[in-house]
Amino acid sequence: MKYAIIGGTGVYSLGENFKEISMDTPFGRIDFTVMEKKGKEIVFLPRHGKGHGCPPHLVNYLGNMWALKEYGVEFIFSTVAVGSTRIDISPGDLVLIRDFLDFTKSRPMTFYDGANGVIHVSMGEPYCRMLCNEIIKRTNDNIKDNIVYVCTEGPRFETAAEISFYRQIGGDVVGMTNVPEVVLAKELSMCYCTVGVVTNMCTGLVSEEASGLEIISIVNKRKDYLTNLFVDILLNGDLRTDVCSCRSSLIKV
Ligand SMILES: [Zn+2]
């Protein structure tokens, strides 16, 4: 059984036993790192490529998820940096995402482009219930649950009017990278869940915008905590594939 952690901004610190892998996919070459521990393999995949070179709207989401599936990954934890639309969710908070609103515009969204008939994927439970439960068990009140993520196209930030709108339709946090990643995981029948790190208040909620340095500083403080949490769950958790809907979400017409 293989596992993966997808990270955004910042680089995870790894133990000694790891190897670098470069995999060719139909969507281009994907680089990732594999750590071996207790006879298990955990893949660390930098979403934006090595060195954070790729902006959110140009991330190779198809290649990333294809590479994980091809490598044999069954369970994925991902982290995203988010802005908050709510005054009760502050920079530094961790949020467990359970649903999303998609406002992306131009990115490739699916592996099923009609070559093998029309296939839909259910979004009744976009994020794996079993993985979310494992997180809740270990974090108690340290994470805010039942969060709705708004995905925008980027790379520009949102206007105050857009943030006001997102809040009114139920969006709790805003980011640029979780869609289509979550959808593609489901299309490939992998268990996937996402923890957001709140790095700033959204436009209009405070007068000052967060600088890049402030964002990186906040993410770094949470990075080690989340890495340890995910690795603990992957090595010691009760991970099963029969208690969620992740492997039965494809609907062929
Ligand atoms: Zn699942």
C-alpha cells in the first residue's frame, strides 16, 4: 500500500530514508520524493513542481494525479493555503475542507474527455470521509470542520465584491488550487482529503493585504505539525477502502 502527501507553498522536511522519482506521464514529467518508513512508502508531491515554479492556474493537475495513481497510491492527504471570508476564521487556523464551490475558468478538469464514452463522477462526498475522520480523531479542537472551499482561477486575488458574494453563497475559505485536484483524485478512485492553512483574511475583510513573506511564515509554522499528523495517520491509522465512497463514484452513461 502506498500513500501520498501533496504540499503547496513551502517544502516538507524529510527523514533520511527517501528517494527521488521522476515519472513520465501522458501529461508530462512529474517529480516527487518517496520516504520509506515501517515498510510503507509515502510520496511527497510538490503541487507546483520543484521550486514552486508553476502558478495555480497552470499547475499540472492531470500529470500530478496520474503519477500518483500510476505509482500505486491509494490514500492522499493534501494541504492548501487559503484566505478566510469569515471573521471567526483567522490566519494560522487549520480548516478541514468538506465541500467546494468551483469558480475556475480555463484549466483542464477531467481525465474523461469522451474517448471511452461519457463518464460522470459523483460529488456527493468530494473529500474522503474516512480520511477526514482520522484527522478529526487526532486533532480535537485544533481544526475547524465542515469548511466549504471556494476555488478561484488566479493568479490574481479576488475583489471585495467577489469575496462578499462567495461568503453569501456559503464559501468559508478561498484558494486557487484544490479544484480540479480533488475531482481528479475521485476520477482515479483514490481516497483524498485536504487541510487548509489560513494565511490571510480575504480582500475587504482587512485593509492590509498579506505579503508573500507573511504567508510563507505562517505556512512554515503549520507545516511540521501537519506533516507529522499525516505521517502518523498513514503509518498507524485504520485506513480502509470499504467505509467511504471513493471507489464507487464513477457513473458511466
Ligand atoms: Zn475514501
